[in-house]
Amino acid sequence: MPAPVIGITPDITRESAAHGLTNRLLLNLDYAEAIAHAGGIPVVLPPVLEPARFLESLDGILLTGGGDIAPHRYGAPTIHPATYGISDVRDEFEIALVHAALNADVPLLAICRGMQVLNVALGGTLIQHIPDEIDSALNHRQQELGIPSGEPAHPVTIRPDSLLARIVGTTHLMVNSYHHQAVAELAPPLLLTATAPDGVIEAAEIPGATFVLAVQWHPERLFQHYPAHHALFAALIEAAQSRAARRATVVEKK
């Protein structure tokens, strides 16, 4: 059986680099390593084609973390001072990619910003800055607490009958945390499946889809030492296998 090909969304930067280069794609290697370790073939998706064109050659999608989504995309009238890294090109491409992937029932795993993109694409809203909107909120930026990148920072409580619970094998999981924004109003058909102790939404999924799962934490930084986080990538690859087999059959017939 062919290994599933998983498209990974990169970050985009306009900052000047060596030789005056701008508009560069950036990708934390951890994402690609997590996909490869789970048995998939990772490929980077530059925002230069219509998403449907990419999907012809893909078996799954990984929406990655990164800068904030432009607030006007979820109806916010102002931009919070803590907002950073807005890229209209990335926003537009990823929102279109979400719609194309859902329409084609392509397996999709969304991480951190990716979870927020999924929610916004479906009509949901975001908390622009957690400390301003949630009383007694946890500090969801563990780097400010001195917690190492590869270590969990807080627990989440998982809905027992969820896809997420079946994948990780528990209803209580320690996760890491690198965000100042979060889902506010969860868009249908997304189902809330995990929360932090302060009530911040930490995971959601779409019941009935082949595989659509979103998490607010960064399992790609934990998968090498924590099996439950590796299981998220393994589940994406497993869900993508049937699509990979179908694509291989089509190629053989040609």
C-alpha cells in the first residue's frame, strides 16, 4: 500500500533575509518529522495554486501553527495590540484549503493556528487575547513560564465519546501551550472535545467526517517522547490510507 502524501501548510514571512529575499516560506521541521515518523510523506504547500489542484495529489492535510489570523475575518472590529504575524496571503489560502478539503472529505489535522483557521473558515470567532477575556486564565504561553519546548504545561479534559479520546486513549492529557488566542464561538459542525482548566477550548472535531481533528496545542513538539501525541499523527496517516489506495488505483488504470 502506498504511503499517504500529507500536505503541510507553511508560515509566510515578508522579513528581509540574505540577499534581500522576502516572501519566504517557513516550516518548523518538527511537523514534517512527525508525519514521516507516522508513516506519511510530508510535502509543503506554497500558496501558489488553487487548493483543489493540490488535493488531486494529496491524501491528507496538516494545518500548522504560526501568526494570528486577521481579525476582520471573524468579524472583530479592531486589532488587539498583542496581535502578530498577520499574513493575508496565508489566511486566504488556508481558509480556501479548509473548504476544499472538507468538500472532498480529505483527512485533516489542524494544530494551534490551524485549529483557529478551521473555526474561522466555518464561521466561528476567536478570542483575540486570552488574558483580556478570560478571568483567572492560565498563562498559555509556556515559554514565559520557563517550561521547555518539549514538555507539557497543563492538562486538558477530553470528551469521553470523542474521536480524540479514542485516539489518545484517555480523557485527561497533559499538553504544551504556545498561544495567546483561542476559539471563542465554535462554528458548527465542529464539536468541542477538550478544554483547559480555565475553560479555553483545546480541541474540536467534526463527527461524521472521515477525519477532521483540531487541537490547540503542539503535538509535533511532543510526539517523540509522548505516545499519545504521536497517536494524533498516526491517526491522520491511518485515515489517509484509504484515499492513498484509491489514488494509486486511479493511476494504475491510467
